[in-house]
Amino acid sequence: MSTRPRDKRMSIEEVIEQLEDGMTIGIGGWGSRRKPMALVRAILRSDLKDLTIVSWGGPDVGLLARAGRIRRLVYAFVSLDSIPLEPHFQRARQEGTISEVVELDEGMFQTGLRAAAQRLPFLPTRAGLGSDVLVNNDWLRTVESPYPGPDGTPETLVAMPALELDVALLHLNRADAHGNATYLGPDPYFDDLFAMAAAKTFLSVEQVVDTAGLTIDTPVQRLLIDRMMVDGVIETPGGAHFTSCVPDYDRDERFQKAYAAAAKDEAAWRAFEARFLAGDESAYQAAVKEFDDE
Amino acid sequence: MSEATRSEVVAVAIADCWAEDGEIFASPMGLLPTLGARLCKLTTNADLVISDGESLFLASPPPLGSGTGPIEGWIPFRKVFDVVAWGPRHVMMGATQLDRHGNQNISAIGPFEQPRRQLLGSRGAPGNTVSNRTSYWVPKHSPRVFVEQVDIVSGVGRSRAEEAGPAATRFHDLHRVVTDLAVFDFGGRDEDGAGALRLLSVHPGVSVADVRAATGFALTLPEGLGPDDVPTTREPTATELMLIREVLDPRRLREKEVPS
């Protein structure tokens, strides 16, 4: 019997087979940074619908909204970073095509992931008090502290419910076949929280390496994800494109500009889709290479 | 040295916001706030902690649009939220709308259910305003920004915080609003109570009438002062002008946000 942990490598298509209509899917990264775009593109190629998407939103949210796959969206912002407003998301909101919209404060969003990661029904937070986040989400509740506050009166705080996920989709720089993974850029974002908040986690990476290779040139503190959190590992070089995945690559600003420009016009968007999103992931990467060479 | 431009007056007015803060994290959103925070660190508050707006604490203020220089700490987004909750932070946010009661909107214009114009989302504004000292930067002062009542309350004004109870007011600390025309604080009162916007000073070359015309609600002036007595925002010192022009913004990026 092998003493090695199991090999979790799988294809993009095998990930999609595990997803179902109506699932709650958390997407790692932040804005237009280190997003599991190859997995998002695979969802676009599938028939999946009525999804609840939980995301520090970037083009992942934009693309899924444009394709009409989102029934419920949980976010604190949606942005392309260097282009502040995500055009597809903006349009979806203005046309009212996402049936349930849950806009949270960023701290509330993190607190909700923490609660789910800790298997708690909620966690208290100050963030959200007094704002319209509590008005526009009238199902959110407050909770009175059982302890006296500084002036003797107990504080009433937001009871942020756990953001429980059926699935988390993440993209990191490197992993081994078992799901141990490192991020090599400056920010871990909240990918470990997404993994712990989810029943299943699928992790795409730029490169699958031997376990020993994970720390050969990288401090152990960068091992953000361990294999207990992971159900599938997918090697997808360029899998975060066009979002950033430093140090492997920066955001493809030229491509992002083309994406945002195309989003504003129906014919231009159909042409963009036909050129970049009609085929599988290798067709996408080939089309991007061709775009680069122009 | 030639006379200060409007963007330079603004940079100094913004820098003054952090002058008394001591050893806390300055979180500027946008170009002029970033310039102001860096100027503050080089002039009135050497203890100020500044970042690259991404994930690094910078040991010394680099010029706008250049590298990071020496690094003194690590501040990824998760740690930013920890500092928000912990407290030693003064954020300067933008505002698509800001109302008389000190509420800010960066979420959307129009009804939330189906807005006329979707913006970024609430981001961290609700949590920032009930946890940290908060100021605002408005690069183009207009009645579209300064409204009677914001469409969606992202950043929480004083009266809304008071309605929400002591947990919301405990660390609520709105400080200044700097615009291309003037400086405000939140020392006014209105029918909702304390915390209403109050004009503190007008920039050189700007009249109270100019500010009034660009504001969508009745201006509150400092107590006992008529329109002609409102102070003028201070001029930059020669040192400040040198730091802005030669050290922090030699490429004059400030002019893009506030043209002369």
C-alpha cells in the first residue's frame, strides 16, 4: 500500500462534472487578481445555471453575470482594479438581471467567510451598523452582546451569518498533486478562508510540482493551502488570465481593456465571445497568444 | 518659487488631515489623498504609517507612480481588515454622493433594487466609518456630489450611527472633507442632530458663494461667521511646495485630478 497521500489531479472538465445547478460557489482571488478564470470559463462552456456566487468580485462575476448564470450574487465590490467599474456587472445591476443581490461591507464579507470556516452560525461584527447594507438586506440581524459595554450598556452588533459554500474555486501559483499549494505574489487574499468555508475545493495552479519542490525556493509561510482543504488539483498555466498572477504574470491590461470595451456593445461582445470564449481552455490560450502577437 | 496651484493647496489641506494622528495607518483612496499622506509623513507626522495601497508598508514616501522604496511591513487585504477592526487607522475615501448629514455613497445611484448607475459597491465604507477616523476627498465639488440625502448609505454619518446605537458611535469619528474648492468638518447640527457638514475654509481664489453654488444643500458656516469671514485654506509653505514639486510628484500627476 502506498504511503503517499492520494493524487487529486484532474481535468477542468472533471471539475465541472462535480458542479450542479443552484450551487453556492465561492471564487477566490480579489478584483482582477489571481482569479480561477480557466474554471470560470469552463462554467461558461457548461449549462450550469441558477448559481449563487460569493466573490471579491472581478471579471469572474462580470462574465458569469453576462452569461446569465447568477441567480444570487454575494459581494462587497465588483471591480477590474485598473478599470474601476466592471461593465457586465454594472449592466446586469442596471437591467435587474440578477434576481437576488446581496451587497455587503468588506469586513462583513470576511466575517461571514470566517464564520463558515469555523462552522459557526454567525460572528458578531461592528461593520455594517448604521449603513444601508442592513436596510437592503433586511434579513440580516443584529445581536446584543451578553456582556456589558464600556459604559455598562451591552453593545448591539451585526450578527453576520456564515457564508457557507458548496464549492470554492481557487487559483494559486504552485501545488503538488495532493493539494498543498503556495501563493508567490504579495497577497494571499482570502483563499484559505474560501477553502475552509466550502464543502469542496477545486484548486487550479500555474504549475504542479513535487511536494519537495514547493519549498525549495519559497519560504514555508507561503504554503497557504494544505491538502486537507482540497478535493481537486488542476494544472492550468495561464489559468488566471487576464487577471494577475504575480510573479508568473501581471494583469494583461491590454486584454482587459479590450474585454471592457467589447462589453459595452452587443456586436463587439459577440465578436469577443466568438474569438476567445467559443472553444476550450487551450483554444482560449491560443487566441490570447494570437492577440498578444498583434 | 511660483505661487501654489489649486492641486498643491489641496495636497496640503489633505496632508493636514493626518497631522495630529500620530502612529497610525493612513489609508488614502485616490491620487491626491496618496500625495497628501506622503506629504504629511515628510512634514508634520513622521510617525505616520503609509502603504503602497496594495500589500506593503513603505518605510519612506516614494514619488507618485514610481516604485515602493524600502519596505517596513506587510499589509495584505486581510490585515487591512484586522487594522480596521483594531482601530489605529485614518482612511480618506472618495464619495460619489455625500449628504448634509455626513452619509456617503459609493454603492449605486438610484434605487438599490435596480440602480440607474451601479458603482463599485459598498466596499469597506460601512465598516470604516464605525471603526476608524474617516475623511473624504471630492475632486470635483458639485451639487451632484453634495446632495440633501444620499441614495444609498455606504459610509455612515453621525445621526445614522446614533440611531444604530453605542456600538456604532463608539469609534465613529468623521474628520474632514477636502474638495477642489473647500474644506469641511462635521461640526454642524441639523434637524437629525449633530454631525452635519460644516464649511471650515475656502481655498485661495474661491468664494463662499462659489461653494454654495456647487453644493446641493444649504451651507452651514462656522458659528458666528458671515460669508465674508470664512477663513481661507492655508497656502503651502516653501518646503511643502518643494516636496510636492521636486520629491513626491515631479511628473505633476496631481494636475490630472485637479487641473490648474
